[in-house]
Amino acid sequence: MAWLGRKYFMLNVINLTLRFLLELMILFSLGYWGFHFDSEIIIQIVLGIGLPLITAIIWGKIISPKATIKLQIIGGRYDGYA
């Protein structure tokens, strides 16, 4: 039964790696969209840098598993894990 523990450990590592890569893809996508927004160059720079930065701050403070602000949802407390 020791293999069962290793199996769940590896699935957890894969899950956390996938979540991290998806978060990076979201930040990259927001930055890409901001820099390619059809407007003046200063607005493109502000959106390209600001959107990923604001998103990362909100994610870190509210949505991340170790968030300082916990969300209350129907049926219990959201702790960051599905």
C-alpha cells in the first residue's frame, strides 16, 4: 500500500505544476493583450504591465491557497483546493 501514497503525491505534484503553469499563462495572456491593445502607446504600456500586476496581487491576496483574505462561499469556506 506504500505505492498508493506515492501515487497521490505524484498526482498532487502534477496538479500543482499544472495550476502554476496555467497561472503564468493567464498573466502572460493579460500582458500580451495589454501591449497589443489598439490605443496609444502609453495606454498599451500601462495595460501590458498593470493588468498582470493587478491580477497577481488580487490572486495572491484573495484566491491563492495561502491567501490573507479568505472567501466565504455557500456551503463552507473556500481554501484554494478543489
